[in-house]
Amino acid sequence: MYPNDSHPRSQLRTPLTTAALLTAAATLLAGCGSGGPATGAAPPKAAGCPTVLASAGAAVARAEKADTAWHGPATGPAAVPGRSIVYVAQTMTNPGVAGVAKGVEEAAKAIGWQVRVIDGDGTPAGIQAALSQAITLRPSGIVIGGFDPQLTSQQMARAEAADIPVIGWHAVGSPGPSERPKLFTNVTTKVEDVARISADWIIARSAGDAGVVLFTDDSIPFAKNKAELIREELATCSGVRLLSYENIPIPDAASRTGQAVSSLLSRFGDDWTYSAAINDLYFADAAPALRAAGRPGSGPPFNIGAGDGDPSAFQRINNEQFQAATVPEPLNQQGWQIVDEFNRAFAGRPASGYVAPVHIATAANSDGATSWDPSGYREGYRRIWAG
């Protein structure tokens, strides 16, 4: 259970680096034995969850590595020539959707295919019309870019009847093939991994002592599930207290987040030290209220987005403007993966089964970048397609 009331503290805990966290966790674990320190000195104040803290610190250290090698598929069919793809976008104003579209276009050029992007403009009617247009074009394959195929069930049935393979990006809650809706595969990171590492970052960075606000949109089942998973992982550390669960629908975020932040500051004051959100955009909308309240851009509260990792989130992180971290999708790499998955479908092969590992981007490891673009995947896919 999470208490709704705050607990006054004499001072905020100074955030630690990952290396220091691991050292501190090891010290705490060593101090938990029955014998106590050999010198007889008073042991250091233990965090409320030394074992969880050690595990979280190790997970965060792995996720923050920026020089990870490519561990995607190494084998597959050679390039099937002369194919065409239509990318149906939920809306190209969504940076995640647009980032994947760019990756699809880049990869299609490398493999020698044609790509057309059709914008659904973010409305059910627009998305249905866009998918209908895509089917009419009779492409080799169609991408569902960031929307729920249940919104377009009639069009999905037409695509299946026309024997057009469909691949989703963030179309359903889990990566891999789907029977209903019919998807050759769905490309996304695992929501469980994203949620867990977001909560672990808070546990590790706060050394197990944090007052947290969680922003979500319960009207979206995927987002609600992600928020519940974050909540569950935070609960593994008794020193981490969930101060408030803020259910703000994403379409209302611009109008409601600022008012919510002002209220939270009034209610919790300095006890509010960390935030997590199911999408980075909440912190764009929170920034004006935090700034007006005189809070420093570098925190507290220290904010992590369990979202796509769009360019504006990276800019806030790199400039220390009310966001400290994000768990980004490798958008361009996922665009290349979509093209590779289509090539497997066209060749009569099964989906690759590859799921990108989670990554945490901070000012310390992003090197000024505005997206998470891991190395090696372009070369890896080109080698496969060359046969």
C-alpha cells in the first residue's frame, strides 16, 4: 500500500552516480549481518530496501551504457526485390511515429523498395481513411504506425482478405506476431521492461528514499498497464513512497498538467522528489508550473519518462530543464527492423523475434543527441539482405 500523506524530512538525499550506488548498496548489504562493523562504529543509515537497491543499481548501470554492441538478428533471407510499403501513421505530429517512419524510409532505400507515408491526422476517421487508401494502393505490405488496429477493424479485415501482410509499431501491447488483430509482428520494446527500469532508476538514483508522483492516462489500457507496473516496482522498496497517482488523459495534458503540478507542489512541497510518466510529454507540460514555482530545471523533482524518447525530451534532459531521464525507443532502428520483418514475410519466413533492450538516456550518456540510435544495426541488416 502507498500512503497518500507525506512524511517530512530534514533534508533531501543527494542523488548518487551509478557507480556510487553500487558501492553504497554493497556496503549496506555488508552492514546487514548480525556481527556489525568490526570497528564498533555505528553502521551507516541503511536504505529501506538494500537488496532491491543493489539490484536496481545494477540494472540501471546496464541500461545506461551507450556503447552496447548490436545483438539483433544475424541471419535471414536475402533481399526480396521490387517491393513497396505503405506506412500509415497515427499522426506525423507524434515524434515517435514520425521517427519510425524515417527509419522505414531509410531502410527501404537501403534494400531497394518504395515507401509511401499516409498521415491519419490523429483522428479515428482520419486513420480509417488513411488505411483504406493504403489498401487501395495494393502495396506489398502495410505498417500500422502507432495506433490500435481495433479502431480500423473493417480495414484490417480487407487487408487480410487481400493477403497484404501488416506489421505494427506500438499497435498492440506486446512485441511479436498477433492473430487478433492479424499482424505478422508488432515492433516495440517490452512494456514490462520499460516500466521496471523506470522505477529502478528512481530507486537507484534516490538511494531508496524518494517521494514519487506518477503521471498516466488510464483511458489507454496500454498506458494504464505500464503505470501499474511502475507502481508495483516502486513498491518493492519500502523507502520509496508514491505520493500521488495523477490520471490525466494525454489529449488533456496541455490544459491540465500545469494545474495538477501546482496543486502537487502545494500539497507535498519538498517531499516530492521524483516523478515518472508513461510519456515524456507530461514533463513538457509540467515545466512552466515548476518554473513558476521557482523549482530548478535540474530538479528536484527529478523526472523520468517511460515513453518514446522524442527529440524534445532529449532537449529537456540535455539542457536540464525539468526532465532528468527517458527510456527511449530506438525509433530509427525499429524502422529498419520493420523492413527486415517484411522481408522475412515476403520470403515466407517467420518473424525474427527480436526485441530491443531497454536503455536509459541522461545528459551524462546522450552526448547531446536528440534520439537513441544504437550502433551496428544498419550494418547487421545490410549483411543479411546481401545474402
